[in-house]
Amino acid sequence: MISKTEFIQKLRNSSLRPTKQRIDICDVLFNREKTFHFTINDLFNLVKERKDQKASLATIYNTVHAFHKKGYLKEIPINSNQTYFDTNVTDHHHFFDVKEERLIDLKNEDVGPIDIQKSIPGKKIKSVEVLVKLED
């Protein structure tokens, strides 16, 4: 379990004031045993369901984006209209179930070697992460 003090530190490190609503957001995000994949709307609904205190959609949006900028969350764009966030910020791959709109971790060892043939002058590859879309 992560303590309220740690949540306050994460918020301050992200240049956010540690309000009750933001601490509730932290609790929903980080007090979990497993990786958590979510959209902004998913998180909004979870906070609304699980907490007495309501956080506005704008507060959730700003908190998530500040945490992403600080490196506490990873952003996973699915398409031009759909973005997920992940509490596991390590380099890893994902399945995306199109019908269920669900992101599932895929272990690095489950993906064979990836050979990138093209380079861009002045740039180097930071990481390669695979997104495999699934459908019925």
C-alpha cells in the first residue's frame, strides 16, 4: 500500500497542489497490485464510484497529464481518438482488444526480435513497443 505522504510527494513533484480530490485520484491509480490501464473517462468514472469526494473531469485530466509529463504514467495512443494510460512505465508491449476496448500487457519475451531497417538522421531509437490489436 502506498501512503498518503507518498501521494502528496508525487503530486508536489508534478507541480500539483495535493488536494483531497487529487489524493483520491492517486489512490485509485497507484494503490493496486497489478498494472492499471485506463482512459481519462475510465478514471473519472472510477473516482466517482469509489470515492466520496468528486473530482471534476478537468482535475483528472490535468492530474493525469502532469503525472505523464513527470514519468509516473505512460501514454499509449490507440488511434487518433483513443488514448490509454498505463501505471507500468517500463518499456513493454500490449494487446488491445478492439471489441472490449481493453488494453492487456504482453511480456517482452512473448515478442520476437524486431529489426528496424530505417533510421532518421540525427535521431536514435529510444524504445520499440508493439501494440497488437485483437478482434473476434
